Amino acid sequence: MEIAELKTHAGNNEQEDEIQVVEFIIGEDKFAVNLFDVREIVEASKITPLPHAPSHIRGIIDLRGEITTIIDLRQLLMISAARDASTADLRFIVMDDTVSSQKTGIVVDEVTSVLTVPVTDIDQAARGGSEEGGHILGIIKKEVGERGESRKELVIWIDVRKLISDMNQ
């Protein structure tokens, strides 16, 4: 996917040189999904497990009268748990209705921010190609730290639409 396609994929028109993503943490790693793929972020509530569901399906919740399937990205992406894996601080990122045919949310450890990222700060060399079944759109190089002591942090930009689509097949 080229830069122009990335911007279109991120919901921006081609005249802009930036994308917007929601950044979150799973385990000790930082990830991001397109802002326009997110409907809302809610605090974790009781999840009702589904019998005989795949291990990456945590279960379902009642979100204001709508049954929402909760996906565990940690299981799906095979990420090890953080050292202090407390379930009290978990959040659900509820995906937009255009992402999946059913109401879907993903469980994450923490939502950190909404980022506006210049496309020049996205490395596409490390992304998984669609022919390989990859679900990574690119690696975002985020500047962090104080003046004079700044460093780059890497954020993995996930193609959540493809991930959910492949999971449902």
C-alpha cells in the first residue's frame, strides 16, 4: 500500500499529509488503529464468555442495549501479558459499524492518546504484505521526551479491518 492509499485507508483525503490514529498499549507494546475505525472507548465491564468460542473471543457485553463481541488482541496477535496484568484497568475500543458486520470491540490494557501523524513518520518497510496475510499497515515513529532529550518511540499501526475480516472467515 502506497502513501496515498494509506491516507485514503486512514479516512483522510489525498491532499493531507497526515493520518489520525488511536494509540493503545497491549502488554508492553504500543499499537494504533485508524481513528475513523473507532466508534468509542469504554471502560471494561463484565464480559460474558461464549461457550466453544475461539480463544481470541473473550465473550460478549451489553453496551447500552447492544450485544458487542469482545476480541482479545493479545491472543489474536500472540502478545505476552504485561508483568502486572490487572484486569481492573482494561479498556474496550468499540469499532465503528463499517469495520465489521456485527458490533465488535477489542480489549486493550490502556488507551494512551489520539495521534495526528505525518505520513513521513510512517515506515512501511516493516509492515506485513497482504499476500502474507499481514495486518500491519506500518510502523509509526513517534517523537517523545523533552527538548534536547527526545527519542523515537515505535508504534505498530494495525489494519484492524483486515484483522477482523480475516478472523471472521
